[in-house]
Amino acid sequence: MSTIHDYYRDRYADEQGPGHQAEPTFVARVNRAVRAIARPNQRVLDFGCNIGGASKIIARAGHTVTGVDISDSAVNLARARVPEAEFKRIESEVCLPFADRSFDVCFSSEVIEHLFDVQGFINEIHRVLVDNGLFLITTPYHGWIKDLLIITMNFEGHFAVTGGHIRFFTKQSMTDCLKAGGFSEVEFSGIGRAWPLWKSMFVVARKQQRLRRKS
């Protein structure tokens, strides 16, 4: 039986492949992240970096970027194409090779819907972010009106059992997961199309600051 790493290892072995930057909303998602970061020279973790497209844009905006991905081929291409950033291959979403509070920001675009251990992932991002650090997520949007159209017109295609998406988030489910993982100030906006048919939702959450014990 193959592992998740086996599945993704050679996914980008074709060096001519476009990667995530070929997706219609890619530039809008990354530019929204750059605006959300706001502060200069932040340490940014690009989780699920693919072949480095987002890392390149964020690094050129003046930030120190580390991209991680489970795919060997994606990481190899990212290293070759984006010398402005550092890239590491990871074994899973719940065990990152970084010390506590290593990053000011984590950006993860169109990735969380592919993960098995969503809560474990959120907990791990909480660990590697500084207090008050930003967690920026994009994921396909699901809401009552949009979902009615999906199940009426494209149920089999959208929820294909052989597809890569195994999680389908609403605002409520995303908020619940983030708050359970120690994040607050969860804000949502849309990417692609008008509400209530957003293609993706752009989520901004902040790591709660730990209360220090009085001596």
C-alpha cells in the first residue's frame, strides 16, 4: 500500500509543469496574503509551497520565506526556480522541522482541503508561530446557496472519490477548527466570484497570546 508521500513524491517530476501558479485565482490569493502580512521583513512559512510560485512573490515583497511540501519533485523544482527562498521537504502536516515560534506568518493556499489531520496541522502551525502570529489560509468556499448549486449540477464531479479534496470547509467549520487550535480574530473574505458563490475563501486568523503567569 502506498503512502501519502509516495502519492505526491513525483507529482511534479515534469519540469515543464505549471504548478499552482496556473490556477486562475493564484495571483489574487498571493497578493491578498502580501497585503495581509503588512509588516516588513516577516518570517513567512509557505506551507504546501508546491514549486515555489507563492514563495517567490512573498520573498520579493521583502520577507524571509521558507517553503515546505511533501513532494520531493515540487521541492526540487522550487529550489531551482526560487533562490530567494529556502525549501524543505516534510513527512507530514503534523511534524514540522522547526523550533517553537520560528515564524511570524504562515501562508497555506489551497492545501488544507487535502490534509488528513486538519486539527493536528492547525495545532502544529500554532506551535511554530510567534504569539500574535498570523495564519493565512485559502480553501474552496462552501456555503448553503453554493452547495445547493453544486449538488444539483455537479455533485459527482465536485465530490469525486478519486479527487484530491477530502475536506470541504464552511466558515463555521473553519472557525471551529481554528479556535480549537488556539487561534482567534478569524476573518473571512472571498477570492474569485461574488458572494455567495466565492470560489475560495481567504481566512486570516491570529495566534492567541499566552497569558504569562505572575511571579
